[in-house]
Amino acid sequence: MHPEPKATDDAALVKAPNGGFRAWLHVALCHTVFLNTWGLANSYGVFQQYYTHTLDRSQSDISWIGGIQMFLLLFVGAFSGRATDAGYFRHCFVAGAVLQALGFCMASLSTTYYQILLSQAVCVGLGSGLVFTPGLSVMGSYFTEKRSVAVGLAASGAATGGILYPATANALLHHPGIGYGWTMRILALILLVIHVPSIIAYRPYLPPRSTGPLLEWRALRERPFVFFTASMFLNFSGLYMAFYYLGTFAREQIHLQTRESTNLLIILNAVGILGRSAPGFLAERYTGVCNMTLSVSLVCAICIYAWAAIDEGDDHVASLYTWTVVYGIFAGAAQALFPAMATRQTTDRTKVGARTGMVMTIVSFACLTAPAIQGALMRADGGRYLGAQVFSGSVVLMGVASLGVCRWCKVGFSVVKV
């Protein structure tokens, strides 16, 4: 394989199509990229439940598997994003798809905690990082207008994957004739089949650029970029608690059976289809993506605090289902708006990959540490979830404040679309 030919420094002069068959085809392909990356990450709750009951480890220990997987999904973005800008998109994408499938196959042979950590966390996570940021930045290069709509439609793939993978894994894991090993192999096959159209049809729109640093240090001197990145770091420190721990909360606090608790995870992701697609349209037409992100993030913080009011007992089952639907919609919106804003952190489209990768890499450390912190808070509180819920709601609220400062740096206190 060779990089796309003829690197150029005139990519900024290439006009984005902002529509047409090729552009919207890449939105559809990027939907499958989200499905096979964020969809996997959103599905980890079903494995959190399974590993907690099959491995002799605490919830905090088990959460490192999902945390490392999500960390690498984002951390590798700085490198794969820059490689994409340089013309090595297909190298990254194909290698990433192979690593993801290999990780699941190796997990199918694993019997200990550290084997699963290396296969499902490290190998799948590295593959996801090589697929996600290149796929997002290439799709984003087809749009300068309607980018929020395009990213929102693509990001709804995370909800599609969040329905497909946990439903499939839960059904197979508890099937007496299949078991854990074949479940992981079947998931690897599903993942590869879904990747095939992207491997065939995904093509960068901009020509590669031959020079440029791995990191855009100038971005760190731009206050809107710094406060936006800080806000997303804080948001993702709390936003994903439900995706990891809702299932175990339902079993331990509400006394639901495994099938019902898995249904909650599927509902949490399913309603995210609406949450990930509609806000992009509304932001593009009415509010602006920054204003929309502020609003949905604030609602997410309030929802996480409200989660703490759902106490133990059968009479709270309906409350938990209602909460899951509301939070799933707004958490899905926050997740979808994040990459939409990340790709807007520069007006130079030749640097979209590098800057998006920088944001993803910084945010990745929140995804790495937050699940373990939440698990440790639960353990310190005797298995109760209150401390972790308060922590998660508070850091998301701090993220809202930081994003408010980012907006102020751009337009002050003006009531305008931004």
C-alpha cells in the first residue's frame, strides 16, 4: 500500500462539495465507523456485568478494560489524524479494522483478567483509534456547511452499535451452546463485515499535505480551543458513568434480572439515535452547535444528579426506565455534538485531522481514569453509587461552565448563533 499520491500544500484551496452522492455516501460510511468504535464503547456495560460475575475482580478493576479501550480510541487520534492529513488514511483504516477483529479473537481465547485486558482493551482500543479519527476527519472534509448535520447523522452510528453489540453479546453469552469464546469470535466477524464497505469506498476528499507538525502548538494559545478541550475533558469524566454502571446499578440496587438490566443498556443507546441526529439539525438551523452543546450538557448534569434520587426497591423500576430514556437522549446528543465541535476548532481544513486528534487525545485521559474513579468511589462507599453519581454530575457541570467561558471568548455575552 502507498499513501495517496502527490502531497500538496494547496489543499485549503479545494472547495468542499457540501452535498452530493459522494459526500453523503461518506456520511453513511462514517455512521458505520461510529458503530464499530463508539458503538463498541457504549456496549461495554454488558461486559462490565459479565466480567464482574465471572472474574474475581472488583468493579473498579473491571472498568479498566472499558476505560483503556475508550482511552486508546481517542488517544491514538493525534497520530492517526496527522497520518490521515499526510495521506496515509487507508494504512490507518485497514490496520485498525484488522486490530479490532484480532483483539476480539484473542479475547475469545482469554481466561484471565490480564489476557482480556490486553486483547479487548489494548488491541481493540488501538484498532478503534486507527479507524475513528481518520474516518471522522475524512468525512468532515466533505463539508464546510451543514457539518453539524453530517456529523450528527454519522454519530448516530454509536447508538446503532450500542443496540447491536450488547443485544448480540447478551444473547450469545447466555446461550448454553455458544458461550464466551464463540460470542467474541462472532462479534469479530460482525465487525469485519460492517467494515467492508468502508474499506472499499472510503476515500479522502482533500489531497494530502506533505509538511506540518504532529501537534498544533498554536492551538494551545487560543483560548476558545483550550476552554473547549477542558470542557470536553470534564464532560467525558462524568458522562459515561451510566454506560458502564447502569446495568450493575439495576441489578444491585433495583434488583432487576440480568436480561432486564441489559435491556436498560440497550434502551440507553437506542434513544440516543434521536439524541445524536436531531440536535445537529437544530444547531445548524437555529441555535449553533456551541449553544446546543451547552444546553444538552447542562441537562445531562441535572440528570446525573437526579439518578441519585432513584433508590433501592421494586417501586423505582418505572423511574429508572424513565430516567434511562431521558438521559439516553441528552447524553447521546452531547456525544454527537462533541466531534461536531471538535472538527470546527480550525478554519483551515488541512489541519482538521491534527486538531481533532489533539482534542481526542486530551479527552482520552478522562475516559481512561473516570470509570476507575467511579468504581473506587463505589467501593469506598460500601457498594453504594451516591458518591460516584455526585462526582459525575459535578464534573459535567464544571464542563458546562468551561464551555460557557469558551463561548464568551468567541462572542462575549451576545445572544447569537454560535
